[in-house]
Amino acid sequence: MRSNSPMLQNAAPAKPSASPTVKPLQIGPVFVDPPVLQAPMAGFTNYAFRQIVREFGGAGLLATEMISARGFLGTCKHSDRLPDRLWGVADEPRPLAVQIWDNDPDVLAAVGAKLAHELNVSVVDINFGCPVRQVTERAKSGSYLLRDPQRMGRIIERIVDACRPTPVTAKIRLGCTRNSINAFEVAQVVETAGAAALTVHGRTAEDFFTGSADWETISQIKPHLKRIPLIGNGDLNTPEAVLDAFARYAIDGVMIARAALGKPWLFRQVRALLLGEPPVPEPTLEQERELLTRHFELICRHFGAEKGSLLMRKYACCYAQGRRGARKFRAHVAMISTPEEFHEVVKTHFPRERVCGNGPSL
Ligand SMILES: Cc1cc2nc3c(=O)[nH]c(=O)nc-3n(C[C@H](O)[C@H](O)[C@H](O)COP(=O)(O)O)c2cc1C
């Protein structure tokens, strides 16, 4: 399972965070150290991605993609199989959070109980932030539920009861629209209902991904919570941005999503900065090549060579983010349909000898 690359070795167990402002956080019995979480991302944070992040080290808690609770029950009714999005979950290292979505307390509680008691996941997270129409308008779930905090409370209570002693957390946005920001009220409801942590993406559902995450408002939620940690999320894309967030805002932890897709080593860099250790350099071209190959191997092991090659197009494109020659690499990698084609593209764009002096380039 493990790569021989030094960049991809499992990092040594995290030392306790040294900085006085950045302490490990606790989600029920689960220690999150450092208090830097890998966000759930549908279509991306599957086992292969999580394993890559885990091998680099530095993330205190990893999360699956969001799982439809109804879909989960449907799959279980007809076979012993788990939903495809849960591949790897049964056996992979802990701590691990699994995120579920729906609007029916009974359905969510049934799935939460399975995750907690049969799969022994570390944390069951409920999605109250997804702004996608299929989830909101069609299924009255995700961020749609932010308009009814009392219903959110009933949902959380049911899941907490069903999952006990496994902690249940909630991930929200600031509100449905800029004119209806209600994260303060929602935070209290979430805590009172028995959740063990609250993650807030500093945008509204209406914002989707436009504008900037509003960290001031995230920070203002903190006085509304008495017991549970507040985890801030949105636009953190460098170790310095994370340090700055801890310095400026009243948060207990941070969650990183998009920036990690192209830089799964970011968590390791963040941890080094938080601990005051020497900076972790960007990987070399050779190490990035190994990383792409490793990701491809993990994907193909589950999906097979044909589907794996097609899926790898989108993951490989993420690694091109912000690099020189990215457009050309994307154009090439978007055409691959076989492992041979994938390896050929990687060989062309990540030659064994360094061709340019200043850091990795595609
Ligand atoms: C492709 C993609 C998929 C996402 N899927 C989920 C999801 O399944 N569950 C969830 O709570 N948030 C999901 N999000 C939102 C992220 O977890 C995160 O809240 C958001 O991207 C802001 O953080 P960032 O600025 O670090 O990317 C997704 C975001 C993206 C870009």
C-alpha cells in the first residue's frame, strides 16, 4: 500500500501543537491534532485522495465525500455492499469522519447508527451546507434546512441518540442568503441538540463559491457556543493563511477543501508552520510524478484500469492548478482513456530530469 517516496511516507505521529493559540481540538472523545481538518468534497475525497493526504500527514481529521443517507439504505436493502462512495471506509485508519445528507431524521439516524456501530467511524457529520439544487430544492436537504433551525435540531437529536457514543457534528454555511444569515441561532441549536462540533463555511448558500469567505462572521459565532469547538472554513490555501486565521479569528480549528486537491501535502506544510518547525518544501517534479502515479494506482485498484483512467482525468487536472504549462497538461490529460496514455502524459510533463531550475513545473 505504501509508496517508497519520502514525500509519501506516513509522517511521524503529530507532536502536540506548540503554539499557544493553536491547541488540538476535541470532538467528543476524538482528538484532532493538529486542529486542521480535510473537508468533505463530493467526487474528490474518496479513499484514494484520503490515503494520499494520510501518507503526507498533517491533517488532524479526514472526511469522506457526502453520502446520501437514502441512497445508503437503498444499497443496503438489496445487497451487503456499501455505497460506492464508502469504498475503503471499513478498513482505513481512524480517525475518519463520514458525512451524510438527507432531511429525514429516521433515515439519517438509521444510517448514522450503521456508520457508528457497524463501521466504527470516528465521527458522523451531517451536511447542512450543500447549495446544489439537486440536494436543496429537490431533496429539501443540505443548506435548504438552514431555513428551519428547529428541524435541524430535531434531526441532530435523533442522530446523536442513534450514534452514541460516536460524536455527531454539523457542517453549515452562514445562512441561505446574505439577508438571512442565521448561523448564530443555528449554532446554538446545533449545540443544544447534542452535536460535538460545528464547522462553518463562511459563505451563504446563495453565494455558492462567489466572493470571499466571511471570516469575521464565522468568528462572531464563537460566543454563541458554550461547549463545542468551532471550525472555520473557506479560502484557506496556504500555511500562512491558516496561521493568520488562527491569529485573527475566534476559532478552534480550520477545515481546508479546494486547495488540498492540487496540494495534498498542504496539511503537512500547515502543521510544520503551526509547530514552528522548518518549512516543508514544495515537492520536486519527480515527487509530483510519483504522487500522480500513486493516485492513479489507488484509483485503478478500485475502479479498474478503464474507469480509473477516465476518472483520473479530473484528479490529474487538480494537480496542475497554478503550475506553469498547466493548460497543456490539462489538454493532454483530459484525453486519456488507458493507463498507457496516462503514463505517457505523465512522462512527458514530469520528465525524470529536472528541466527547469525553480521548483516544479508541468
Ligand atoms: C468539488 C467540491 C465538492 C464539495 N463537496 C462537499 C461535500 O460533499 N460536503 C460538504 O460539506 N461540502 C462540500 N464542498 C464544500 C467544501 O467542503 C468547502 O466547504 C468549500 O469548498 C469551502 O472551502 P475551501 O475554500 O477550502 O474550498 C465541496 C466543495 C467542492 C469544491
